[in-house]
Amino acid sequence: MPGARPDPVTRGQAGGARPATLRLLNWYTGCIFRAAARDAEVLRAFLEVMGLVRRPVSLLRPRIVARALAGGLR
């Protein structure tokens, strides 16, 4: 959007520490990215969210969380 400014909190420009929930979300997103590179089920779940087929909360299903953590921590 022309003239729109990025959110300073998510861009790391706001003063103070980032909230713990934001740090956790960023960490889990990284796990999803790493796991999706190796795990077809995580990749499918991620692409369904990115394609607006499923809601983002679907990435918090227990099976996806387990696979994301297993694949994302390697």
C-alpha cells in the first residue's frame, strides 16, 4: 500500500524488548520453515495456510507441532 509504514514492533525498531509471545511465534515459524523443507506433511499444512485454504491456527494441530519441532530443531 503506498505510503504505508511497517509496524515498528515487528521490524525491531521499537524501544524495549520484544514481547515473549512474539519471540515464541518467530521461533515456531522458523521451526515450520525448516521442517517444511524436509517434511511433506508440514509443507502441505504450511502451503494450505499460505494459500488461504486453512486458517493459521491449523499449524498448531498437535501432529503438525510435533513434526515441526522434530524437523525444525535439527
